[in-house]
Amino acid sequence: MRAARKETLQARSRSRHGTILGMYSPELLDHFEHPRNAGEVVNADAVAQVENPACGDILKLSLKMAEGHIVEIRFLAKGCVPAMACGSALTELVRGKTLEAASGLSREELVQAVGGLPETSVHASHLAMDALAAALKQVKI
């Protein structure tokens, strides 16, 4: 009986893994499994946290400016795989950019950077873009 149960659990595990691989792009999974710039910036010039009230995902961005450029940006995320991946990709896309260039980043560029998002996960890109807008608003003052 134990051998049969073990086989069933292994089959379920393979099935779930196959579903995740089929659902998300390799780029998205790479950002999730190997997040870039995770954590918090010490003595940040801006810190913004946004939450999606519908699903409960939370994304926090902190950034440091120097000579009009984003010299350091980090994220913390609590939520789904795409929310974490979008946070990671966002930091790569705006690090080193001016405020103007960072504010010009489009949601489509972010989605492209993670290799696309399933329709049910589009909210993750909105969460990341909202966090970026909130952080940039703080440093424009």
C-alpha cells in the first residue's frame, strides 16, 4: 500500500511541475527561481509598497538615487510566482536609468521581459508598475 501511495504522490508532483512549466515562460520562471535585486535598499531615497486587494499580493520597492539616476533598486514580494518575477524584472529594467526613462517604462515592456504572462496573471505586471510609479513620485518632489 505504501508503494502505491508513494507512486501516486510522485505522479502528482510531476503533474504539478509540468503544469507550472507549461503555464509560465522560461524567463518568468528564471526570475522567480533566481530573483535579481531582492531585499531592501539601506537609506533609500524612496520606499513604496502596494497591495492588490483582490489577491493579496504585496510588492515593496526601495531605491537610491545619485546624479538623477536610479543607482540601486530592490524589491520584496509576497504573492504569486508572476508577482515575484515581475518585481525582479522591473528592478533590472530601471536600474541605472534616469527618473524620466524609468517613468517611461511601459507595462508591455515589463511583460515582454518576463516572456509574457497568462491572462490570469496580468495583475502582477500592474502591481509592479504601480509600485514603480509610487516610488518615483516620492523622488520627484
